[in-house]
Amino acid sequence: MADRSGIRRRRVLCGIAGVLLTAGCVTNVEDTGPVPPKVAVQTVPALAERVPAEIRAAGEVVVGVNVPYQPNEYRDRHGAIVGFDIDLMDAVTAVLGIRARYTESAFEKIIPAVQAGTYDIGMSSITDSAEREEQVDFVTYFTAGVQWAQRTGAEVDPENACGKRVAVQATTVEHIEEVPAKSEACVAAGKDPIIIDAFDEQSAVTNALVLGQVDAMSADSPVTAYAIKQTDGKIEPSGPVFDAAPYGWAVAKGSPLAPVLRDAVQHLMDDGRYRQITENWGVQEGALGTSVINGARS
């Protein structure tokens, strides 16, 4: 996923917030049932000693996140920020003998806040790209592709969606790059462009598809898979997963925190706890075996 700034429209969409409801409207709290248990992790002193002194003294890292983006980061029924990303970062910081303090932010403000030093880490299913690596460094921890979904029984071909209405989350890779490129190909072939509906929250994207307001949606593969699971058969995959790329934790350019995070998550990859966390959230298909710094250039 990429930037989530850009198109902003006033709207009220009633229906689902992860699960279809008979009434109500999308909110920032997306209760979809029990949250998986945390994986027990112990501090590794040799890694904890390498945490930058100011962070070690504070006992915490400040992590900027944007919700909701299930299953990676969202709020449970009590308003707590939960998800795959959260559980993994909690495990990584436990290895380092500190804790993560999550601060909610507009997605488009996360990287600038990391650059300004407001956040130690930006973590919100951010795709590590060469362009972003000009602004911040990334520590890779997962891989995701693009996956389209359609209403069950419909036929939408992501490679030939000319004239279709497609929902995306505002300023994601799907909004800025992927769907516009497909639309441009339509126009170049003399066909109607794709009509792109951008929403501030992923829950509203799924909502629009379930309610028949759009023909398809495009999102990161774990997000689409989770949306399909939560809508009880109302939507289904449309085409294969494509354009796989790594997610990364954003830190300031040249920050000594980057190699520490990389080695901490690698420790979890090597001892099996990372795999357990991915399986807890059903996203193991995107699991990595090796973490690197700036994977887009590696």
C-alpha cells in the first residue's frame, strides 16, 4: 500500500464495517470478533543493547499508524488498535526490551512525521518503493500484492475493466498507480476509462462493493482476502494476486534504528514466532524469510 492522501469526499455509507450489518454506518471501530492471542516473546539482551540510547531511555518507540485497514491495523470493540501489524511490532519491541506506543495519523502524514522526528517508526501496511526510499529507510517485514474483488457471481476482469467503477482506498498504490495505469491502457485502446472511486477508509471501499455501488475493489492482497472472509460470501476474488512487493517499517534516513528492527524481526523469523503471528491472522501467504533494509533497491 502506498500514500493515502488525495481525494476526499463527504459521504455516509451504511452497511458493513468488516461484517455486513442490518443497520448502522461505517465507523473507525471495526469489531469482527475475537482477536488472536498475543505470541509470547522474550527480550534478547544483545539486541536490546543496540536500541538507540534515547529510545532505550524512554522505554518506547512512537509508531504512527492509520486505521482501519483490516486485518493489519484496526480498532476492536473496545477502541484498541489491533491487527497483524500491531502483533508483529509488539513482538519486535518485546525482543528489544521496549514497548510500542501507537499514535493514529492520517496516512499521508506518517512519512513526513517520521522525517520530522515526530514518530520513530511509520507502520501502516506501507509498500517499500524506490521513490519512498528517497524520503525514509524501510525495514521489510511482509510481502503483499494487489488483489481485486467483485460481487459474488459477477464477472470483472482486472485486465479489462474498461468502463467499470472500481473502489480503492485514497492514495494507496491501487489509487495512485495500479488502477490509473489500467484506465490509461483502456483509453489508449479506444475504450472507456475506469471510473475510480476513492474512499478514506478501506471499510468504506468494501462497503461500496457489497452494496453494489461499484463493480469491483482493488486493495492489497491480505486486505482483500480478509474482506472476502468477513462478508460471508457476498464478494469473491476477481483475478489473481499480482504486483507483489514488500511492506516496510519507515524510519528516518540513516537511522540506527533500522538495523536493530531488521535484526529483531529476523530473530522472530528464525525462531518461528513470526510465522505463528502470520498464521494467527491468516496472512501467512505473505510471510517473508528474510528482512532487509530498503528492499526496493536490494
